[in-house]
Amino acid sequence: MDRAALYNARSETMPRDELEQLQIERLQSTLNRVYRNVAFYRTAFDAHQVNLERLKQVSALRELPFTTREDLRKSYPYDMFAVPLHDIARIHSTSGTTGVPIVVGYTRNDLRAWTECTARLLVAAGVAPHDVVQIALNYSLFAGGFGIHQGAEQVGATVIPASLTTNLEKQIAIMRDFKATVLISTPSHGVNIVAGLEQMQIHPERLHLRLGLFGGERLSDSLRHQLEEQLRITSIDTYGLTEIMGPGVAGECQVRDGFHINEDHFIVEVIDPRTLEPVAVGEEGELVLTTITKEGFPLIRYRTGDITQLNPEPCPCGRTFVRMARITGRTDDQILFRGVGFFPSQVEEILAGVEGTSPYYQIILEQKGGIDTIEIRVEVSDKMPFLDEVKALEALRVEMAKRIKTALDVEAKVAFVEPRSLRQLAGGKGRVVDSRPR
Amino acid sequence: MLKILNLEAGYGPLRVLKGISLHVNPGEIVALIGANGAGKTTLLKTIAGILKARSGAIEFDKRQIDGKPPQKVVELGCSLVPEGRHVFSTLSVRENLILGAFARRHRDNGAVVTELEQVYKLFPILKERESQLAGTLSGGQQQMLAIGRALMSKPRLLMMDEPSLGVAPLIAKDIFQTVVRLKETGLTVLLVEQNARAALAVADRGYVIETGQVVLEGTARELCDNPEVQRAYLGKEYKTIDE
């Protein structure tokens, strides 16, 4: 394989000893800053009797407390910011419309670093200045669209901010007419496009696509092959999360054997989610990330909830950054569906909001023809006074689906099932059935 | 070229540096900014071997230099231009410069003469005042002399402590231009400067030091764009701060 293109060769192929020095410098300055500026960390470090002056190497990070999603929720909206709001140039947020969302602020320098990271991601994937990049991700509080957009412009590509339009025909017409060569979307949206092409009777060879960058949900091998075949593309998988930065945390190079983590911006650990101790290198565990360049929203030892493993072996592409494997699961019950992450408890809350009391329910996730589907089965309760009124029941069903769509941005099928048929699931086991391929 | 890890140093019971880590790549100008008493001068003195490190490591060109005496550090190619210049006022300009080559006294004398010529080329005024007593020079000229003296040891890393202090603004500008010219000749520079704006204008990267710890690291541009640096060190936005 040819030595692949690098956006920032100096950083991406930095010798490990140089990288280590850079990491400890940046880690120490980040810790000094969060201790001075973020009440949460000052309290947490003091409570754990952490003496930052004693933190002399990156591995000493394990002596520091974790940051959890719950911590971030409690700090809504701005309590985790390390700079005054005045210095924040942009705000993104996680969706969590029912739960409390996590609000993330970026300073001007943060935006620049983000641009750098997504530019690296795109170049690693093979995007070049002559490419026409169609970004079919939401441009909203959701960090995906904007994050990739900045990087694509930085790379010098021609960028089409198509966004995630519900009008598939329009998306496809843009792709065909504007001669897009690179598609950036969630895998499910990719599958939708495949279906749309069939419907519109457009042969994929009439498109100019050559490359697809996917993120936001699991890209299984089978789905990957399907997309590559049906869209005539090479596919590249990426990893990112809003709390840490958005897209740009990690991504595949053209070797496509793991995601390179931008280690000059993030320190990565993998821990056993039960003992909370680091696992041996190469073993599977929960991904924990520490930001070391962020000014606005620095996070120390953030538990992502994602299960993965690290591969420190040198990569043929020349990058010295460690690679993480594709996410194989979650430590909690978060459901990742078409780029949106949510919890069963959120669904429950919505259902309860419609019905008045918490109903018994089950969430069924499947993949049909490459498209992820979600069905929410709700047990008809004795409290529903109109058991026999089909119309009223139907109205209730529609209302539930509508609220789920509004709150979670998820198109779910809602179905009623017999009374007492789901009651045994109340303990939680079997409440979510995910038969999608991994 | 220079790599510092978890450096601690101080004076008597006073701990000034509380675990500083930083590095300087070959050919770079790296600026250290921070308020009075942050520990910038202490850091340079510790690198130069004038102060002893209490813990931590200083590596210069992959060689451990902490614990080495100052003259050894100079011999290895790391020279300091001290704050307040400290020229020998009762010696002539030429004598001051030649003293700068003291570390190389056992070597080729011809090389010292070549070096002298180079310094005179860099600062023609020193050539004009060659036989004048250093104490009679203006502040700016003394600063040039101090830089010239440091260059006489033919360093690869030049550490400068407040080169613009007590120097007329126009001369200060000259001095910073000289720093850039030195960089162009391949010299690596570690620059401590109260005038953060001027330092960041010539630097590639920088570190912000507060009470003996690094609180910010980045390219000069990143530091210039950091609102906190702007408020604290660049004197911007005074009027709009209402917090």
C-alpha cells in the first residue's frame, strides 16, 4: 500500500516519545486550568485528595476521578465550562430533549482544533481537494454536520451542506446533479439512499460517488459490504461524541483496521466497567477519554459507555496514533439508533407522559434490508378507559409516536399488545431486544 | 532539542516551580509568558544550571543536563542572556564579548575571531563601540552586548530573559527583529518576556505560566486568540469586562 496522504504529517506520525512529552505537557496544563476554573473538578480533585503537582506521567491519570454523563447532566447548562460564556464562540448539545441535554461550548481555538481533527479524518479517509463532499448530516445543535463541514472546507474540497433532509429525492438529485464524489452520513441514511435510488430508478453508476464516510451508529461488516456494493463506494467508519468534540475524535485510515485516535488532543484509556481499573492493552473494556487541548469544555476521564479495545501496533499508513476497534457495545442501556443515542428510560418517560402512568413496554430493534428499525410495544393497560374504541386507541398510538419523534428525533413504530404480556419485563431484562447485526 | 519534565525548583523554603513540563523543538522560538513571580526567570536559571532542580528532568539534545554546572551547560550549547543584562561595565565591549567565548578558550582562537565578526555583523553598533567601556553604553546597546556575549559561545539554544526590559521601545523592536534573524540562521530560542504581545509576535509556540505551573500551551496564534491571555497579558478588552 502506498504511503497514504496525511493532513498533518508532523502530528499524525509523531514519534511516540515526542507524543508522550506533548501529552504530559498538555495534560498538566489542562488539569491546572480545570482545577482553577471548573468548580466540579476542584471539588472532585479535593475530595479525592488529588495533588496535581504529583501527577508526573500520563499513566498517573488513573488516580483521578472519572467524569460521567450524569455529572454533565447535573452541570446543565454551563457549569462545566472552563471559560466565561463570553469566550465561547459556539454551542452544540446532545439531543436528550427529555433527559437533560449536555451542552458543549467551543472557544475559537476549540473550533480551530476541531477543524484540524475533522480535516485529518477526511484526508485519512482519502478525501482530496478535488472531491465534492455531500454532507448528509443534520446541521443543528447536533455536532455532526458543522464539525465535518469545517474540516471539509479546510481540506479544500467542494462542500455541499445538504444536511439531513427528509426529502430523499432531493438528497439524491443533489448527489447526482452536483456530482458528489463523497457522501457523509449515518449508515442508515446510506441505506435509505440506496432504497431511494432504486425507487427513482437511478443506477448507482450514474452517480459520481467513490467514497462514503459513516458515523453515528454501528457500521457492521455486512452493512458495510452492502453500502459499498450498492453505492459503488469505499466506506470509512468514524467515531466521535458530542461531549468530547463531535466527529474528529477517531477514524479509520485507508488500511481500515481500526480507528486512529487523535492522541495529541485526547488521552485514551480502556477500563473494566466493573472494577474501574484499566484493562491490559488490547483487552476489551469501556473507552475513557480525556481532552488535553480543549479550552471551553475540557473533560477529565470521561466515561463514554462505549466498549472497545486498543491496538498499539504500528499501522501501515504511518500514523503513530493508537487504534481503537469498532464499538462492540455499551456499558449502559443506551440505544444508538440512526445516529441518535437515547435510553429506554427516556422512552418510558414519554409514554408515561401520554398515558398518565408508566406503562409496560418493550423496544424491538431490527435491521431490515440494511435499515435500522425500531418498534415500541406498549402493553394496553387496564387504566385505558377505551379499550374497545379502536379510534381512540389509534389516536393514542399516533400521539405516542409523535411525541417520540419530537423528543428523540426517532421515527418509531408504536404497537399495542395484550394486557399482561409484557409485565414480566418490568425488571428490565428483555425490555430492549436488539437483533441488529454487530 | 530541550525537554523538561516535572521540574521543581525554588529558593530556600520557597517553592517556585511546581512541576513544569515543556519542550522546545529545533529551530523554534518558544515564548514563556506569565506575570511577575510566576517562575519564568527561575525556570531559565534552573535550565542554565545556576539554580539546582529539586526534582524533575531537563534534557538538552537527549542529554540529561540537570545537576550540571552552568559552564558545562554553556559548553553543551545552551546559553542564557540574563535579565538586566549584567554586562561587565568596567570592561570594554570587545572584552565582554571575548569573555562570552570563555567556554571555548581551549579551542581554536581563530573560531573566536570569526564569531566576533559575526556578532559585529549582527550588531554593527558594537563594532563601532568596540573599545568603549560597557558601562557607558545605553540600555539597548547593553542588551545587544549581552546577546552578543551569549552568542560568542556558539550556542544552539539561546535563552533570553526579558530582552526588552528597560530598553527604549524602538530598540526593543530591533531586538525582537534580531531574534527572528537568529532563528533564520537556525538558532533555537527560548524567550521569556513581560511584553507578551511582542514575544508572541515572533514566537512559534508558547507556554503560559501561573504560580509555578503551566496553565496553557499552544501555538503563538492560539495563545493570541485565547481571551484569557488577551485579558491577562495582552491588555485587551479592559472596558468590556463586567464580570
